[in-house]
Amino acid sequence: MPFINELLADNQQQNLRAAPRTTVSRFEFEPDAIAQRLQQRILGQPAALAEIAGSLAVVKAELGDPRRPLGVFLLLGPTGVGKTETVRLIAEAIHGRADALCRIDMNTLAQEHYAASLTGAPPGYVGSKEGTTLFDRETIEGRFGHPGVVLFDELEKASDPVIRALMNILDNGQLRLSAGNATLDFRNSLIFLTSNLGAQAAQRLEQGWGRLLPASWRQQLQQRRQVRALHNRFDPEFINRLDHRISYRPLGAGQLDQLVDLALEQLNQRLVRHQVQLLLSPALRHYLASEGYDRRFGARAMARTFRHQLEPVLARTLLERKPAPGALLRADLLQGKIVIDLD
């Protein structure tokens, strides 16, 4: 039926020429919606989030090289500033679940022989036929309209053989397992790598003479030290495979109120199962803000303060007083102690 096939193809071409030209993407996520979600949950990082949003728009428009991953992002910055949380929020926006990603903790791959955890055991070794690897194929490859999300956390702690095992993934989007029986495809994946490289140098700058400089100068110096630490740790061949190097800034005292709000919002989300809501008095908010601020640990310090000081009192209230569904719990600070009353 060659004639019929040619006729159908010709009709299709005529319809395409007659139709109005519109940009249609196979991806169903909306970069602006993801950007809004990130801005609501990630504090003090407007420049970093704007760069990520712009890169997601490029992915949505399908302007990238189809022979490589959709995007390779290195997120640089001190602990507790939202690097890992950014990736979890992106996975949640795309797939509906914050855990819908393949997360590899590079801290567990610090020894050379752990490279086989990524590439699988070579022929002749136990597990070679099964192609066992840390990667989860489903979360890596995603679906036609939903890209996979991959996170390599704390990149700098991995051994050199593990870093070399990543080279092909970042370059051509494929990883051939050592046994030769399977290939993992990352060409429909958003790949994120996080690192604390340069964070200690930036912290010394903040605590030393650098604190006397204007904020813009201080930020430029911090970024230069990050870049220097990056080049000291990784070979140029690896660095050249990164599409985006995005710097996260340390959280400052100006974000304290927002940190309290964010920690309270997350706690109230967990209280939904108890059908109650927690409110904080101004005195307790001030106390938690002062106790929960540590520039070295960012938002994690606030979460730890809530977990150690507020949540035990809240737990006893729920277990002993059994508030009715819909109750408002009011937490206050009286004589240095946290107390919770029921409406």
C-alpha cells in the first residue's frame, strides 16, 4: 500500500502547514507553578530559584540536546539552606509526591569499591546477572509527560571512581551496567547534585573581615571561593558536564520570622491527622526564633528546636488531654516553659 501511505503522509504535511503554529510541549508540568511553590517554601534564595525556574522553562520548551539529560544542576551552598528541599519540591510538583525521585546519598559511596553500587557487579561476581544497582529505573526514566528526577546528595563526599562513573550519565544520558545486560536511560531525567564545597570558607568570611564588606561584594567573594573549591575537588572534564552551577546563600537573621512560620506550617500539616491546629503566642514565637537560629545549620536548626522543645509538650497534650476534632491548641511561654492550652 505504498501509494496510500504516501497520500496519508502528504495530507498530514498539508494539515501541518495549514494549522496555526503553536508551541506544544510533551511535558505537563508548569515552570511558573513550580517557581511559585519553591518561592513559598525556600527562603532567602531568590536568585537561585529564578535560575532554576528559567532552566525548567527551557526543558518545557524542549530546547535541550535530546542526546543528554534534560538538565544537570549543581546546587552549591551551606547545609540547611534548602538545596535538597528544592529537589523534593520539584519532584512533588511534577509527580505529586516529594519522594518520587531517585536519591543517591554520596556520603555512603566514599570508598572506591562502592562504584559497583552504581554500575552493578561486573561479570563473574555475585549479583551480576540480576543487574543490581542503587538506581531505581522507574523514578529515573519518568514518563513521557513527566521527567524523572535524580538527586546525588553531598557530591563531594563520593570517591573518585564513583565520580567517574557519573561521567557518562552527565554526558550522554546513559549508564551501561558492568554486566553488560542492561542500560539505564537518563535522557528524560532532571539530574540534581548538591554540595557543601566552599561553605566553610564562606562561613569564615562571614565571621571575619568579610562581614565589614557590602553584601554584594561579600556574595561575590563567597561565590569565588565556591568555584575555587569546586575546581580543587573535581576535574575539568566533570565540571564541563554541568549545565548549571547554582549558589545558595546562608540564611540570615532577617529570615527568622519566616523560618518560624515555615516550621509551624509543616507541623500543622502533620497535625491534620489529629484534626487540630496549633497557634503560637508572640512570646513563644520570639523564643523559638532566638533558640532556632544558627547560621551554620540554617533551617535545620529551627526544625531541631521545634522537634526538641515544642513537639514533646505537644505530644503530651495530644496523648493526655485528647483534644476534640477541630480544636485550636494555643502554645505560650510562661516562666521559661512552653505550655499548651485548649480552646
